[in-house]
Amino acid sequence: MNNFVRCSPTINYLKTFLFMVCLILSPLSHSMPKSLYEGMVQFELDRGNHFKALTLMNKTYQDANHVDYVTALYGFNIKSDVDEVLKKIYQQQKNKSATLTTKDYFKIGRLEYQLGRCKPALRAFKQLKNKLSQEEKQEWIFYRSNCFIRLGSNIKAMQVLNDTVDGIWASHAYYNLGVSYDESSRNKSKALKAFKLAILLNKGKTLQEKALKNQINLSVGSLYLNAEKPDLSSNFFKKVYLDSLIAPQALYLNGLAKLELNDFRAATQSWFSVKKYPLVNQSVAEALLAIPYAYERSGYISQALEAYLEASNSFETELKVISKVDSLLKKYGASKILLEDNNIEGLEWFLAKDVVTNTMKATYFSYFMSNFEIYDAVELYSELKMLSDSMQFWSSQLKVFSQSLKDKQSTFNKKSKSFSLVKTQKKIDKITNRINSIQNKNSLTQRQIDRLQITKMEANTSKLSKRLVELKGKVAQGQDQLKSQLKMNTELNKRRKTSQKQLKAVLAQLDKQITRLIRDQLGVLKKQMATNFERSEQGLVHVFQDIAESSKKQNVDDNNFVSYVYTGRINLR
Amino acid sequence: MFLRRFLSFLSILTFIAIGASTLNAAEPSKEKKKVKLKSVDPALIKEAEQLKKELIQLNSELYQFEEDLLYPANTQLGVFLSMSKDSSFILDSIEIRLDDKLVTSYLYKGDEIASLKNGGIQRLYLGSLADGRHKLTARINGQGGNNQYFRRKKGLLFTKEHSAKFIQLVVRESKTNNEPLFKVKEW
């Protein structure tokens, strides 16, 4: 500032002049090369950031790239417009008014498949034969074989899979075919063959491959168990990783296989290891009930009684937890209890987060998310929440912009007031006159004129005069631009506020509906748990009856034993 | 009796959902198949979809407005990255320096690399720059097709004139030794 003050008035004028020129010459619309813009949209689209892709897509892009547009719409769950855009694509295809690329056909096929429409999907995929890379071919084969399975033709699906392929897509396709054969045919050999091929094609390195391998092993094991080959089934159940989601099922079924082999000890060992998993998983409940059954069959009556008591207590405790979770959902709603990070006093036991994934909240969350209706509703909620957060972000940004524009406007006004065009012109004229008078002096030699750079000075003053004339018009324009930017800022902020209000209302309604869905699901779990509890209690009664009957037959006074067991039960509770 | 009950449960467990559209193998579950809950009100879904569309449009306008305010066309500099489709190496990270000052860095994930190889272009940096001569330096780390880690540095001296400037870094692979090559394209 001090430097500025110390400068000569002419320099001050020139600085102000340049500031205004810079401000005015900033055009408010600009464009980047088409290929860069389209590449940016593709980048977001391919990595699955559909919201960003849609934000980047302008109307021209949407009209010229219907397939990209519809892919992004579907990806961001705006399904109401999908059919309309697809219709346009098919119409254009029919009229031959637009050419679809290999990538486009692939995207259409995948979209139709995801929409559950296999016939149009197969029609789109048909256009791609021999035009795909090896990697794309795997995915192509997966969708086609699955479509044929859905349409009820396992033979055609098998034919599709006969093309030499490998990798996770092929493994998944063979797995699905195996499941289809298992369901549709009494002869399980085809299903088994498909499952075994699925295992062979699965490298089991990535998380997805591991998850699929676990699933295949569980299916093969179950298939063998159903075919009364428990020894073979056990080998497959053992291959399921203990950290997988289906580990409780595998362990429980492995116990069943061992039971079939009359190896009660191994059966109970397997069931005991299921106990560490959350009880909301029905396999865990079944394992808890299976343990006393195995003891009973082995003749260990007291262990059977204790195991029934343990199961009964576990179910009773879980029923209390279910009731508590239900009352929390009723009081606070699903968003506060399950979907958002909250610190509600007294609820730390449920809301606690940890590095481990088996916290109470995580257990129930996973259980609820296994229901597709709840999953879809929660996905919609999270998308709207993301939009709400973005509106919150823009709220602060627009505030900053508004302040900055106001400051800019005030500086502009001050500078333009302190700057007089007439005075500057007079100064330029004065300088021009002085240059002329120097030039007209007869005493100056040509060499001296060159050294003083008179010609350059003349040219510069002439340029300044021209720019000053231009500036006159631009000063008014600059003020208008700042005004229009401020107006734009206000308008955008107004729209943001309205949208945020609407979002809040929709989120509140959605929260209510998710809460209802989750509480319904919880009701089902409660019923299941109550049944489990009843089964354990019945088991207890059954054991007591057996003891009483055998005692009666053997004429042994067992009253003391029974009273001992009852007392034990009371103590245990 | 008990065993039969077990086996009936078993038969339900063996039912595996087919036709999964994603690669995540879904957990077969008795509860999942049995429970059919009443879904979310379709009118609410429709309202949410309409709102989403409006908000996409609003976000788009807001981004454009921000860009116009902060990076006017006469001072704008954009740096982009693209990769050739046939390159076999994996990008780990990139650092962009402008006049020896770090302006951005980025760590890559698998889906981003796949997207770049598929023709996607990433905007690495958008900023304002004064007219005149400047130096842009890109430092790229990654793993080559020959399983060797590499680090490459590419410098570019450029002149920023009184209009927007776009610089595209193109990563390619040498056909002779599979080593990464960098080409710079000025727009």
C-alpha cells in the first residue's frame, strides 16, 4: 500500500487502468477442447462415478451420447427416464440416424440385463460377436449365459460357456449354471460338473474371487450332503474361510455331515465354533440347538441339559436385544440409529464403532441389509444424503463468493471513481505534446532522437490513447458483469435453499419408511428367535421326560436328579 | 425328527440366488427368501428421482459458476492425464509441479486406471496462471509391464498467453522395452 502511495500519479493511473482491463477482459464463458471434455465424462462414467458424470454432461453431450446418458441415469438410480432414452436409442437405430459403437452395444446389453430384460439384452450382445477383447469377452459370455439361464435354457448357456474363457466372470457364470442345474434337474452330476469348473477357473486371489470360491464350496458341500455323501461334503465345507459371511452356514452344515457319519464329537466341535458368530444368523441358532441334540444322541444327558439351557439363555438374551433395538428404532428412527454417525447418550453399547466388524450395530446392520428392499431404500437415502451434503457445501461456497463479489464491486467502484478518463486523456495528450516538442527541436541529432527512443514513446502514447477509448466502454460493461454475477449468485443460492428444503422433507419421509421396513424385518427376526427359544425349551422338556420315563422303567428313584437339574437351571439363569 | 428338521433347513440353505448382476457372491439366506417386505412408496421414489435430476442440474450450474469466478478463461490452466489403451503398466501416483511448486498429487485405484486405459481423461489440475513463461513438471510412479517399478519425470516449458491453456499428459508404452513414455500435448 505504501509503495502504491509513493508511486507517481501517472503510475497510479496506469495501475488502475491495467486492473480494470484485466477485470473486464475476463469472459465468463469458456470452453475446453471437445476431446478433453468427452474424455473427462468417460473417466467418471467408467469408474462408476455416475453423479459426477451426469453433472459434467451438458445437453449437447446427452443428445449426442444417449447410451452414456442412460448408463449414468441408471447408475445413479434415476430409473424413470431410462426407458424413454432407450426408446430413443432403438428408434435412432431403426431409422439408421445414429451409429452405435461396440462399446454402446455392450452398455445397452448390460443395462437391459440389469433391468431383467434378457431378450433385448441378447439382441444387443449379438452385435458384438468377434469384436471384443479377451477381457470384455469374459463379461460378455457371463451376461449371455446368465440370460439363457433366466430364459430357462441351460443347454444354450452351456454352449455359450464352451467358448474358451477363464477368470472370475467365467467362474461366476459356471457357478450360476451349477445352481440352475441343481434346481432344475434330479441328476446332480451336471451341477457338480459346473461347480467344479467354476472352482477351477477361480484363482481365489482377490476379495471377490475368495467370496465366490467360498460360495461355490458351500454349494458343492450342500449338494453332496443332500446326495447322502457326507464324507465328501465335509471336505468342501472345510474349505470355506472362517472370516467369510457364509462361515456360520458352512460350519453348521459341516457339523451335520459329521453327524451323518455318526461322529458326534466332530459334529459338536464344528457347532461349537459357530457360537462365536452373531446369533442373528439362523445357522448359529441351529448350531446352538444341534449341540444338545448330539449330546443327547451320544448319551451325555447332563451335557445335553446344560447345552439346552445355554441355548435357551442365548435366545432369551437376543430377544431382549431385539426388543431394545426395536424401541430405539421407534424412538429415534433408522437414520439416527443405523445410518448416520451419532453419539446419543446412553446408547454407546449399540452405537459404538470399532475396528472390528462384529459390533452390535454392524451385526444388525448386515442383517438388515441382506434384505433387498431395505438395501435399495438405504441406497436411495445415502444418495440423497450425499446430495444434501453437496448443497451444504455450496451454501458456504456461495456465501464466500457473494462476499468476494461485493468486495470486488466496491473496489471496482472506488477505482473507477478515482480514475478519470478525461484527466488521463489530458495527461496522455500532454505527454504527446512534450514528445512532439522534443522531436521538433532542431538542436537534436538523429542519434540523440534514437537514444531517447522518441519513436517508441510516440507509439506507446498512441496505444494508450486507443486503449483508453476501449476502456471507456468496458468500465460500464465490467460493472454490469459484476452485477450479473452477484445476481447469479443470489439466484443459485435461492434455488439451493429450495432444493435443500425439499431434500430435507424427502429424507425425513424416507427415514420413516426405512424405519418401518427395518422394524418389520426385526419383527420377523423376533418371531424366529422366539421359535428358537421355544424349541430349546421343548428340548429341555423332552430330555426331562426321557429321564423320567427311563427312571420309571428301571425303577430308580430319580427325583433328586431332576430337582438337581432344575436347581442348576435356576442358578444358571 | 430333529434331523429331518435340520435337513429341511439345509435344503433351503442350498438354494443360491442366481443371476447376480455383480460379482459379489450373495449370501444364501433363509430369511432373505422368506421375508417379502412392503417396499418404499413408489410416489416417494418418483419424487426423489425428480429431485435428484433437479439437483444434478443445479450442481452442474454451480460448478460452472465457480469455475467462471475462480478460473476465468484468460487466466485458466488445466492439466489432464490420459493413457494409451494398450499400455500394460499400472500407475501408482502422479505429482504435478507448476514453477517448482507442488500444485496437485494423486494416488490411483484400479478402477481409475481401467477407466484411463478405456479412453477416459482425468482433469488433474485446474487453476489460474499469469501470462508468460512457466514450467510444468510431472512426476509419475508406477509398475511397468515387466513388473519393475518406475519413476519418470517430465518437464515442460510453456508460454501462457491471454487465453485458457490446456496441457494433456499422455502416458504410453515403449514398444521396444515396455517402458513408459510420456507425451505432452498443448491445447
